[in-house]
Amino acid sequence: MRKLARLNAILDDDAAANAGRDLLHVAAEFLAGGATFIQLRAKHRSSRWLLETTTRLVEMATPVDAQIIVNDRADVARLAAASGVHVGQEDLAPADVRRLIGADRMIGLSTHSIAQLDAAVEEPIDYVAVGPVFGTASKDTGYDAVGLRLVEEAARRARPRGMAVVAIGGITLERAADVIRAGATSVAIISDLLSTGDPRARVSQFLDKLS
């Protein structure tokens, strides 16, 4: 199992814009707060913007040995030398992503049900993501909240296969430790990291809570 930090800081382009924050400034705050597992999510940007931004993120993350994961785009991850790719149920199949990025980079796959979990653990992935754990307005998945039970089931299925479990969806500072106790390796956070107006301090608070 590849080692993942307890906190998966989601660097969401829309969330940053809605908060009136520059995305790279938010990334710098995440890194300054101690985040070492950052996932770039930008659904509405051009390929050129995504490659340029990912390349800059990798440059920022390298001195502190942080991992940059790119949503959806295996080509961008490879060109920018990112740490890996996160794909959803409708994106490229993990086996195809693996062919593109090689054996050394990570692949994560989103799941929302037992059936999807059972299929995911047969794929060439490093971690399975489960959610939305709680109700959330940050990300429209089209799925209802799955609760902690699916996190427990994910851990039961994934860990014997050497896969980590990342939980996402409506997870707050107050709920994060419960999610880890349910079996998650990491918690993925979007809106709560921007909720106080001080992403650096909020990242630090999460890391303290999860240590």
C-alpha cells in the first residue's frame, strides 16, 4: 500500500473562485499548513491551463515532498510529472490510465456503492475513494450520502488488496476523526479548508486532529 497522508487537501478551482481566492495562492497555503497530499480538481479549464497549473503545483510541492494528484487527466499528470491521477466512474478505465502513466504513479478511483467497490478492488489502482460520506454541496456526484458504513466496507475490501481508502463528502473538522476510525486512510476535504478564510491554519488544524 502506498503511503498516503491522513489529509487529502482538494484544490478545487471552483471552490477557490467562489471564495475569491487565487488557486495557486490557496495551494501555497495548503503546503505551508503541512499538506502533503493535494488533489487538483478543475472541471471547466482548458487543457493548456491545466498543464501549466499542474506543472507549477509540482514545482511548488517538490521541495516539501508533497504529492500532486490530477483529477481525470492522465495525459496532464504524465506531462507535468505529477504523482498520480484520480478518476471517476465515467473517466478512463484504471487499466488504461496505468498504461499511460506507468507503474510508479498513483491511481485513485471514486466509488459510491458496494458494487462499485467490488469492481474497484479488481483494478490496478492504489486507492479507492468512497463518498459522499455525508451530504455535501461542494461536489455534485449524483449520489446520495453513503455514511460511515460504506467506509467500513471499503476498508474491509481494499486493505487486503494493499489499497488505501480515501473518504470524501461533507467531512468537517469535527467529523474527520470518526471517518478515520471507520477505516479510511485519508479524508478528502474541499469546502471546509476554505471555510475560515485561513487555509493554512485550517490544514494545520486537520493534521493535528488526525495525528
